[in-house]
Amino acid sequence: MASSSTSTTLSESGYIFSPKRYYINNLDSYHGAYIVKEISKIIAEKNVPSPKQSSRTLVGEDVQVPSFTPPEQPYEIIGTVTNPKLKSIDNVARFVPKEECVPQMLTCGTVILDISYDRDELKVAMDYMNVLKELIEKQKPPPKDDDDEPTATTAVDTDKRILILISTVMSWGSTKPMDPDNPDMPFIELDFRKRKPHPNYKMHYDIENEVIGVARKYRSQIGALVIATGVTYGGREDVLFYWFQKAWECEPVLPILGRGRNVIPLINVLDLAKIVYNLVVDFPRKLYILAVEQNVTKQREIVKPLGRAIGSGMFKCIPPEDAFLIPEIDQRIFDLMTLNLNMEPTFIVETMGLQWTSELTFGENVPTLMKQFKKERTLKPFKILVYGPPIVGKTTLAKLICHNYGLVYISPETVAQDLLSDLAWRVNHWDVGETAALAPPTGEEEEPVDEDDDAEDEDAQAVVRQTLSILQSGRAPTDEEIMGYLRQKMLSRDAINRGWVLDGFPTNMAQCAALFEKGEEQDSESADGAEHEPFDEDVDLYSTVLKKLLPDIVVSLEATDEFLCDKAMRQPEGDPRFDEETVLKRLNDFRFADSRETTPLNFFDELDIHPLVVPVKEHQDYDMKLSYHNVELRMGRPCRYGKLLGLIEAAEKKEKEERKLRKAAETKALEALERSLKEEREEKMEYWTELYALLREEEEAALAAAGEPMRNYLIHHIFPTLTPALLEVAKLRPEDPVDFLGDNLIKLNPHAKKLDPKLRRLIETFLSRQGAANSGINICKIEKDVTHVTDKDKDDLEVAEQLFKLNPSGKMLEPGYNLQAEKLLGKIKILDDAIKNLDIKIEPLFVEVEDTSQSSSAAAAIANKLMGPL
């Protein structure tokens, strides 16, 4: 009934409740990642389809059509994440946005809410509790039960909500011991009503009480309990990360807050995930559970095993308030590391029967924990050997690799001095004491020191002081001692953890055998913790060498003698190492030992460590960046940890800034170029515009000057005649405007040579007689053709006209008797030729005859014809 009511209420709000849905906040957090792995086992078991099938065969009427059943909702995991860029997590159905987490939590049958890590989750938890109580209040009131706190373990109804709140033991931070006479008496779960929270964890305390109140009041509708978890460790680490990191980096001293005698409740994060898994599978009738280990562990029992097993082995007790001077230690870490609580997990030991990940103490489990830490943080050492001729750049390259990868630099020239400085510092620290920074202890703070640890420290100090006295004697170390110092440096914690770069050593086969011999040392286990069975050919491969001393990469720098001599000449004067004789001697010794048969590279070839050959040819490559690039490609990316992480981030930031500045400079240069091109283009356009305008002016002036005669000619001789003629044509609009225009042009042309009036009358008379006056013949055309008549011709016409007037009969005189008539006939012939060009079918005025007599008769006939009417 409660489940159906819940589903109805949530459905109305757009969300559907499912008892098969699990909600886990901060899926990608330190705790969440391990809890998801455990809850995924439940999902995998629940979502496996049942393989059972009926063996009964039905035929005929027994066959029934199966009814449609909707698919069951699968079991799934949802939750929020801390990294918004995360796309997916294995076995997680979907991610829930932070702003929608409360409504989504109400749709889940099981809610696992962790408030021990992120303080931002406190508000979410309180909002969820308020909404949850309102929702449950709308449902059927739960039946009353007189028993408020049963302890028997009982399976919870499958439709019942489950709420598991993962809190912190800091809600007990200010709790006083139950027995003042026996302060070491541990707290148990039944003491949770007497707990007093740390001042910074009062809100955790309030939320715990809210969960306990809901569990008591609505026990029939929801099962809720609180897990007070201790300081979690393991894997990639959380609170103890700073100490694991500094121990792996071999920080000179590991800090202990105060004297380190406070008891810190611990719990392996894998054990915490197992506890949550067991509670989900078999939810008990419990209100409060302590998730801590059985072993009592003090702060110094956490820090000192780390420093001795994987670190420098040196410690310093600092005042607790000085912890805030360390950037990596925040308020949360400080509160947990200064907590002093002795707790006993009765429920998970006696009732749950938890199978602990390890029953060893924290100190005994440190090597295993460090392997997990290195695996989770992808920490691996690089062991590099740099080999090559003298002054080729081995030291420069070795130090560059050490700087960028955070490795230990080892050189036979400096190993003795490095060892002397380290031992002198250790002896001085022992003389001062690790508690020198603290105030003198009072009587209550006095505590006996562990005799075993004190004995070990005294033995180590004796060896160190003896070695230091030898180094401080001033005697030059022998080759055997240098070899021992090199092995000691390569086997130091610092070199084993981070890796090393060996500069220019060994130089022959004998040194290789002595440096890497097996001796009494034992090889450490493989990095992954599982040693594979070797091949038959590799069984005795490392029988005579110490494998953990062998380099991973052998870098062989190669250069010609001419290049090396030239490089030596380029070095500053005054350094005896670059004298001509010294350089040539060192170079000859190297070439002699580096022959094909005796080169130390053969030693590594036989161990399947094939050298990386890097040619050196550029004199300008003083810092060996080109050679370093080749080595970097073989090594891969450096480990991101501690000090090196800061260097890497600084380098990345610098590279990003340089890239940004370079891009800004390129953009600025591009803008400047575009601006200059635009200005240049505008200047050119302005120049071209002015030049074009000037050219146009000059061209117009030239055209005007060239067209001036034509313009004057047209103005004076054409336009005065043409304009009136055009106006006349426009006014009258004749059928043949072109001929009309021509006729008017001739009439209006004051400069045209006009036909003599007498000749004109003669032509008009002739045309009228021929019937051509009204036949469209253009008299102007005829006049034009006869305008070439000269003044003398005009006189002849006058004579002819006079003859016509004196001949009333109209008959022409005989040819030959009158010269004036002959001339007139010549003019008429000209007129006849002009009429032919007009394409008019009329009888010609002059007819060709073959003989003179015929010509004279024809002329006389024409003359008579013309003169007849006159």
C-alpha cells in the first residue's frame, strides 16, 4: 500500500518511484567509486534472467495464448558526480544533475548518501530529509510499535525504502571518555546517544539525528541507519594522501602533528564498501553502526611506518597549529588527523561477520598500500643511463631529464659529495631531535618510547655516523668506494621511488659487471604484484645481475671527433677540461674502450636493453633540447605528483601563456598587416583616383583640342543648315523624310553651288514634257549632277537660250552650221548622263550614232524637239 501510494504521488510530479533503483551521490568520489563497484555486484545478480523453462508440452485445447506482460524495470544505479566533464561510469545508468538530485532521490528505492567527504552535500541531505518526511506523512501512518530500538537482524520488505547515511566519526569528536579512570575504554554503537560533535561537524550531527528520527517514526515505510566511518585509507588515498605522497617523494622529513599519540579510527575504503554492500543485501534493524577497524592506531603509527618503509625515515613533530602552514593540509584533514577516539566496531565484527581486506595493522600493511597507491596514481620510476664520448653533452642532457621528470641525478663525480651532504644533515637532525619544535612535555604527556623502534634507530644512526666520518676524513675515495657509493645511491629510497639518471657511467665492461652484480641484495617484486613465468630462454637472463638496478633506457649519444674538437674550441678559455691535450686524450681513451667488441653497450644488449642512439650534430643546441626530444618520445609523459606536478602545471601554464601570447601576437600582426594593406590600398586608390581624374582632364582637353576644328566646322557650315531642315522635317513629317531632308538641305545651304536659273528652267521644262514632274524625280539630284558647269558654260547656255528665243518655229539648225548649238548639245549630253543615274525610264536626250551624219541628224532632231514648244 505504501509503495503504490508513493508511486502515485511521484507520478503526479513527473517522476516514477522504483524499488529497483539505487542512488549514490558523488559516484566518482573517493568513497563513491568503491561503493559503485560493490553495488554493481547486486545489479549484475538481479538483472540476470531466470533460465528456468517449463518442460511440459501442451497440444490442442490445452494451448493458451500467453497474455502480454510489460517488461519489468531493470535494476539500475544513478547518482551525481563531482566532475562535470565525466561522460560515463561502468554499471551506472545515468548521471543526475545537482539541481535535480532531491526529486530523483525520491524515485529510488535505495539511497546511499555520503556526507563525510563533501560539505556541500549537507544541504542536499537536509533538503532530502525534509521532502522525504513530507512525502511519508501523506502516506498511511505507520503502525505504532513499543519497541524503539530492536537489535535483531531482520530482512526488510522489498517495497520498503532504504536510506544509508555515511557520516563521519567527527560527530563524536568532542565526546569525553566513558570512564575517566580508564580513558582508553573504547566507544561502541550503543553509546551513540552520548556522542558530542566536533564544533565543525554539528550539521553532520543534526542530519544523523534526522535520519535516526525518520527510522524510528516511519519504520514500516523506510529503513534508515547511520554509518559513522573512520579515516578511510587505501587505493589512491584521501586524508592520508599528503603523507603517502611525501613519503614516495622522499621528503627530508615527514611531519607529525603534535607528538602523534592521538588514536585515529581507521577503516580501509574497501571494507567500507563491503559494509555498505552487506547492509543493502541484508538490511538490519539498526540505527547506528561504527565503521572502524579493530586495531588501535595512533598518528605516529601511521606516519612513521610510511617514512621508514618507503620514505627518508626522518620525522619532525610540529605544533598542530603549524599544520596550516602546509598548503596540502586543509581544515578537514587537520581535524581528522588530530582526532583522538578509541572505538570498537561490535556490529560489523560480531553480527555482520565482515571479512576484512587485511587483518594486519596499518604499519604492517604499508608495502601493500604503497603498491595500490602507485597503481592508482600511475606512479612509476624511470631509470636512465646516459652514455657517450666526452664533452658531447651527457651532463646537460641528464640534468634536463632529471628536472623535467623529477628523477635523481647520479654521477661518479658528485656521488660522494651528495652522500656526504645527506649523511651530515641526518646526523644533525638526530642531534637536534624530532620533537625540538614542541614545548617540553608535562607529566600527563609522558609516554614510554617503543624500545624496538629506538633500537633500530640507534643501529641505523651508528652506520650513518661511521660512513660520515670516512667521508669527512678528506681522503679521496677509491674506485671501489665510488662503486659502492653509486650502488648505495641507486638503491636509496629516493632513487627507487622516483627513478634516477646515471651520468656517463659505466665506461667499460668491468664496471658494468661490478655495478650491476647481484651481490647480497634481493630483487623487489614486480610493480603489478604478479611475476609472470619467464620463457625458457630467459630463465638465467638475470642470474648474475640485480634486476632492480638495471636501467630502463640506455641513451647513447654519438658525435664525430671533428664535432667534439670543434665544440671544445668553442668553450670558454681557462677550463682545464677543455685543453687540447686533455680533450684528445679523453677522446682517444673513449674510442679505445668503445670498440665494437669492448663497448659497454654490449652488456645491455645481452640483457635485451637495446640502446637509444641519439646523434649530436648541432653546435647551436647548447641545452640539448633536440636530444632530449628523442629521449622524451621513448620515456613518455612524466608522473604527475607532488613537486613534479607543480613543475608540470607551471610548465603547462607557461606553455599555455606562451601559446596565448603567440596567438595574440599573430593576431595583432595579422591585424596590423591588414590595416597596413588597407591603408596602402586606400592610398593607392586615392592616388589612382587623382591620377585618373588628371588623365581624364588631359584626355578631355586633348579631345577638345582635337575636335575644335571639326566643332567649328560643324557650327559654321553644318548646323545652320541642318537644324532648320530637321525642324522642317519634324514639322511636316513627309512620307519620304530622307529625300525631303536632302531637298531642304540644298535649298537652305547658303554655300552650295546653285544651278543657273536658266538651266534649271530648262531642266524643269524638259521634265514636264517628259511627264516626270510628278513622277517622283528629284530635281535637286539633277541639279547636283550638273553643278560642275563653269561660268563659260553659263555663257554658252545664255547663247543657247537666246537661240531658242530667236527660233520661233522650234526647229534646230543643221549641225555644223552653228557652233553654239554644238556646245549646247554637249551640255545636254551631260544632263542626259545625270538622268541615267536616276534609274528613270525616259527617252534620253542624246542618242549615240555610228557616223557623223547620223549624229548630226539626231542632234538636230533633239534640238528641234526641245526648241519646238519655245
